[in-house]
Amino acid sequence: MGLDMYLHAKKYESNYNFQIEQNGENEVFNTVLTAIGGYVTPNSPSIEVSTTIGYWRKVNAIHNWFVKNLANGVDECQPIYVPREKLVELRLLCKQVLKDKSLAGKLLPTGSGFFFGSTEFDEWYFRGLEDTVAQIEKALHLDEEWSFEYQASW
């Protein structure tokens, strides 16, 4: 039990490749179709590819940031859409706090909850921020066709 946190990347793939002058098939679509056993709804020949690209455990300051900034303070383990620019903003905040640790309580305060982990600004807190920076940097390497979604579970 505890606070498990996930960042998912999603991308829509259609069977039609709009970048080929003539009607042609999308190679990614066909690869995914083969991997899932070859079935899509005939009237909707598309697939949404989703993968977990980030994972944290009990990094409650980051969870707190997602909930306050992107979910209007509602914390019900719901999926939360994350615009790319918000990932950039979170990465910047983490870097600012890592550079000046006295800003932690102001910029990225901890959040308490059932088995959410420590609310101290200790070694684990700062490791969580370092990990967040690394995970966001990897996510931002994906092209603009990918969207992001955060979801926690406890």
C-alpha cells in the first residue's frame, strides 16, 4: 500500500497514412495491430497507443503539484491530462528547488495522505525531485503527437 504515481504517454494511430500521396497503410498501426492479435472495430480503424513512461512511489510533493495545478485540488485517483508545457513547468520548479533547497516548502510543498510517505524535506524528498527531472526529460523527448496523463493510486 502507498502512493503509486504514473505518467502515461498516449498517441492516436490511424490505419490511414496521411503523409503518403496515395492511400497507404500506417506501419505503426499495423505493428500494433499485429501485436494485439489483429482486431480493431471495422468502423473505426484506429488505435490509441498508451505506455507508462514515468513512475514514482510516495513522492507526495509531485503528486500534490499535479493535483493542485491540473485537477483543481480534486484527488480521487482520476486520470489527469498533463499539457506538455506543464511538464516543462514542473521540471523547472524541481530544478529551482534542487538549486536552492530553502524554496522547497514554497515551490513544491509536500502533501499528506494515507500512506503517502514522509512530509519532511529530507534526502528522500530531494531524490524524488531529481528522479522527476530525469523522467520529465525523457518524456519531453517524445514528439508532439504524444499526449500525457498522470494518475495516482493508493
